[in-house]
Amino acid sequence: MLYTGHPAALCVATMLFLGRAAFLAAAVGLPWAGSALAQGFAGGHGTARPSAVALAATPAGDWLRRLKSGDRAQIKIALDDLRMAGPGSGAAVPFIVERLRQGLSAGLTKAALETLGDIQSDTASSTIAWYVLHRDVLIRRAATEALAKTRGPVADRTLRAALSDSDDAVRGLAAAGLGKMGVRDAVAELFVALDHRVFEASQSIGDLCSGVECERLADKLGVLPFDVVTRGLNEVLLRSSAEVNDDLKIKIVGRVRELGTAEANQFLKGVQAAWPERSSRRVKQAIDQAVLATTGSP
């Protein structure tokens, strides 16, 4: 049975969903005490409500009245207003959480998750994490994407678990999210995901890798599609010398040059065009030579 948005349906759906939810909740460290509903399926109910003064200072006008109404159109307007206000709407987080707990349609649930993501408050992460368990794949995707914006330890653990989701888009969003969040100790898990064709993991590895890890990504040339591997190598080459040393960058440029293909030439030209003016001249010289060497390649 799918959750339809009605509170009664939530009770039944939660009971049916309890086994899978308990398993993943344990994996990511979410609180669990026998009943998802008793703990608040949406989570975050311990957050203190903002004062009247704080609410008056928020930029979204009469969003609270609209959010509490039973009218779907009014709720959507409130969520849209709060989403546009972004981080300035932090005072609204517990009220959006409460509205989710009361039950919303699938469309409004997705909109609420997107709004929480754009508000970017880590206090919303435990709420959003529950929806990465949802049976509706569109809601799972929205929750996964939102967690990359709200961040925090719960987001970190949940995105790692979502790398093995049954939906390829959820897996991709989780991999991209870990890169955006800068979770450097997730590189090993991202390599596992990459080997299982979660190609979004390549760029995140490029953003996060160091030393041997970056070389390991270069080793994927000829193993995985060229454009997949170079999504990550592009990030490696454009990172600062403090993060990735020049010798390693020159080595990677050489690995691409050795391929001697038109694809390699186009990639190197792209790096050449994007090369920051004040970055290493040694690496720039290696890139220029590699471009010339691969010009006219088949």
C-alpha cells in the first residue's frame, strides 16, 4: 500500500514499511523506537518553535496561515514563497516538518522536501532522511537531493546508504551529494559505486581524492567510458596545487595524452581553456604540449 497523504493512510503505510525503514534507519543512525509514527515519521519534532518575533522577521509574509490551511494550492504557495526566500526562511523549518507529519499529497511532500533543501538548515536533515526510505521514487529523489543542501552527519550517513538504492537516479544524486558536501572519507565508497556504474561518482571522486586515490581514478581510463572518467579527472586537474600536487597532475595529463585519440584532444583542450591564469606554469606547459601532440588524432 502506498502512502496517499492522509494521516490514517500514513499509519498503515508506516506499519507496512517498518521492516525496511528500521533496517536503513539503523544503517544511517536515525532514531528508532518501535514505531516510526511514534517517533514522528518526518522526524525533527524536538526542534523548538521560533518566537513570534522571529516569525515576523521572516520574509515570506503570511506563509504560516497558508501552510496551516487545508487548501493544497495555498500550501503550495507558502512552500514556494519559503523556497524563494532560501536560508532566510530557517524559522519555518519546524512548521514544514509538522505539516509533513500531518500528511501531504505526494506532490506537496516533494515540494516540502525541496523547500527544506533550499532553506539549507541542517536541523531538517533528520526529517528529510526518512523520505529517502519512501516507496515513491520521485520523493526519494527529492529527499536525496535535498540532503546534499542541508548537510550534517545524518545527511552524510544517509547519502552513503543511498548509494545502493534500487533507483539509478537516487544513487547518482547520492554520489553527487557526497561530493558537494565534501565528504572526503567517502571516496572508497564512491569507487565501489563507480564500479557499479554510478557514473556521477566520478566527478565526486575528482573533487575529493588525494594522491593514490586520484591515480586510481586515472587507472579507469580504458576500463570505463572516457567521458565518465574525465568528469573526475577534469576536477582533479583544476584543483589547487595545495590539494593535488603538480607532479600528479602532469602524470595524469600524460596518461590522457598517451591515448592519442580525438576524444583525448578535446578533453585536453577543455582543460587548457579552463586553466586558471595564475595556476602552475609547469602543468600548463604539459597540457599545451599534450594538446599539440594529440591534434589531428583519430
